[in-house]
Amino acid sequence: MLGEINKSLQASLKAAEPPQAPKDTSPEEIFEVLREIPRLAHADRLQAYSMLIRDERRFRSLMALPENMRKEWLLMEIGGI
């Protein structure tokens, strides 16, 4: 019986552990994604890079968009900074 209680306690402690945080994207990965956006001006690429290396959530939002919408969304985001 004591063994069952111990197993139950361990299982409930594991369930209470916080979820793993997503891995941070490297600056190199972010820059490579920006390079793949066609006809993105040099200054806009740098501004977007600066924004995205500081905000992982924005980068994940960019990656969730279809490729044909990424440039327009980035330009809206950097215009609102």
C-alpha cells in the first residue's frame, strides 16, 4: 500500500511540473528566414531582424503565416514599432 501511495504521489508531482519552454531561435536562423523573403529592402530586413531577435513570440507568429503573407506582415509590424 505504501508503494502505491508513493507512485501516486510521484505521478501527481510530475503532472504539476511546468511545461518546457520552447527553444529560443538562434539569430542565424532568424536572419536566414528573413533572407528568404523576396524583395525585402535591406533597411526593412535589418529592422525586422532587430525586432525578431528580441521577441521569440513575434518570430513564431511570422513562421505561422504562409510565405506569401510574411513580407506584408513584417512591414506592418516594423511600421508600428
